[in-house]
Amino acid sequence: MITRNPYIANLKAGYLFPEISKRRREYAAAHPDAKIISLGVGNTTEPILPHINAGLIEGARKLGTKEGYSGYQDEGMAQLREKISSVFYQGKFSIDEVFISDGAKCDIGRLQILFGADVKIAVQDPSYPVYVDGSVLTGAAGGWEGTGYKGITYLPCTAENNFFPNLDLIPQNSLIYFCSPNNPTGAVADRAQLTKLVDAAISKQCIIIFDAAYSEFIRDKNLPKTIYEIDKADTCAIEVNSFSKPAGFTGVRLGWSIVPKAIKFAGGESVNADWNRIAGTIFNGASNIAQEGGLAALDDIGLKEIRKLTDFYLGNAKLIRDALIKRGIKCIGGDNSPYIWAHFPGRDSWEVFAEILEKCQVVTTPGAGFGPAGQGFIRFSAFGHRADVEEACGRLEKL
């Protein structure tokens, strides 16, 4: 009989969000009359706005016509790739440096296949779980040791360092996972910080995987929305992004990665060429219907709808943040990010999660699920209906 993949056996416990769902179900079963409100999972709740939705509808209609039908488009529609470069990167990248995908999370998983089991990994701590768990599944993380995986260098992001890590900890020749605006902390790296990150990557001969999935929530014009606003980033950074949160495409599934041709492996080989090979081998492209919706999202009307939707969620974030501050709870995020990172010093995150669920019937996300430095924190998500968020904020007074 075939033996189990040992890398899967190295995964610690269950994936964070199914575990939260399990605990919510258990609480609901024990309290059938409770109205539970979720401020936990980062899943969008509002309908796709009309112009973008019309793009999806038109995409489906075209597939039912002889002249409009299209099949496989592995790297993505040329028109969409060109539009992404134009709208987000001022035309800096050619279409063969833009790869359309079914979402940033999926791209991150495939990128870990690209770099294999022998690469060293550095991640912000706390961080989105897929950076760590995906590294475990490819064998790059090694086994569990103490509070983390022995093959991963954790870069603590705490209040003491303004939620930006000590870059001296990054190993030479490693893959660096970095997210800004950050999930879960809501912190946004400024230009000086990202310049230091790029300089460190170049000096240490590393490659950055820059997750910019929440960039459209940035309202401060002084904060970079892409790593490529930093000089020489195109020599050391791959950026992933998504339509999921800004356009409400969590269930539609559409994202992209930028893999500049200037990035090379140690032997001079092209990272872009290898990524193209990986994508063509294990991925047949994003839905053509979704891509038509993406095109609608990036024209003038679509961009206004993206702004309207992200403004709505930022309004939710302000309500949550204000409610927490009113209770004397210190927090960051919620201004250029849909996440609020609330501090409960000296407390176990899962115990605080249970207390908020019990006292307020509000689901949150325990910070410890994002890494060792998340202990003592709770992540609140602004993705919810306004009436539910307002009610949840009133309930938080019970804390």
C-alpha cells in the first residue's frame, strides 16, 4: 500500500478557518436561539456592483455564440493582462510578465511548487496561513520544532517594531513572504520600509513574494500600493494580487501575478520562463467569464465601483475600530485595511475568541492561528453587512 505523504503529516492541527467554523457550529448547536454575527473570516458579503456584474453576464452570453466562444487561455486574456499592467503598474510590464489566475492564494501555492523543497523560507509573523502551510506541503518548511517549523525563519511583527520586521533575520538566498496591507495585522508598510525590504532582498540574494491583495483599500496616498513603486523591485520581487476583495470576486475567483523577466535564479535561468512552464503544466487558466468581469472592473465605471465597495468595507472597519477603542482595547489597522488587529495582553487568543463568542455572540479570528507573534491578539474582519456590523459593535460593549 502507498504510504502517506510525509509533508502532509507535518501540518500542525487543522487549517485555521475550518477550525473557527467548527467552533462556531458547536456553539450554535448548544445555543440554538443565539444570533451569531461573524467578524472573523475575510469573505466578502456585499453583492457585486452592477457594471462589473454586467461584465460577468456578458462573458457568459458570449460563450453561447459562435463568434464569442473561447477555450483554454492558460496565461489569461491578452486584453486583461494589458489592462492590469496599465491600471496598476503604469504599463511597466509586458503582457508576458502578467499571469492571470484563479486567485492570489492559488498563485501562492503554485509559486511554492516553482521554488521547490530546498529553498529557505522567511515569513512575517503573524502571517496568512498559506505562506507557512504551503511551505510545509512542498517540504520546504521541515518538521515542527518548538513553536514553529525548523525550515522557516519567522520575522516577528509586533507593536515594538511598528509591525515591520527586523530584516537582519532574513537568511541568505531565501524566499521572503511579505503582505501589505497585512493580513492579519492591518499594518501597511511605508515607502522607506519597503525600500529597506527590497535592499535587503538584493543584498541577501533573495526573492520576495509580495502579496498585495488588499492594496485597493489603501487611502493614504503616501503609502505604496505595489512593491514596484520601489526602485529595483522588479529584479527581486514577484507580486500577487486579486479581484476577490476589491471587486467582490471571492466566489468568482480571479487574480494575477507579476513575474518580471529581470528576476533570475542563481544560475542565471529565467524565473519568468519557469513560472510560465509551471502555470502551463498544472493550470488551464482562469474562467473566461471571470476574466470578462475583470475587464469590466478595470474600466472607468468598474474602478469607481471598486472604490465604492472598498469604501463600504472601510466604513465597517472604522465602526469596529471605534467600538474597540471605546472599550480601551488597543488596536491597529482598519484605516487602510479591512482588518483590525486588537491586543488583549497576557491573554490566550483562543480563550479571548471563546469569550467574545460567549458574551457577544460574535465570531472573530484568534491571532495565534497566524503564528507565534499573534498570541494575545484577535483579528476583526470588516467584511459584513452594515446592520450586522453595527449590532456586533453594540455587543462588544459587553467585553
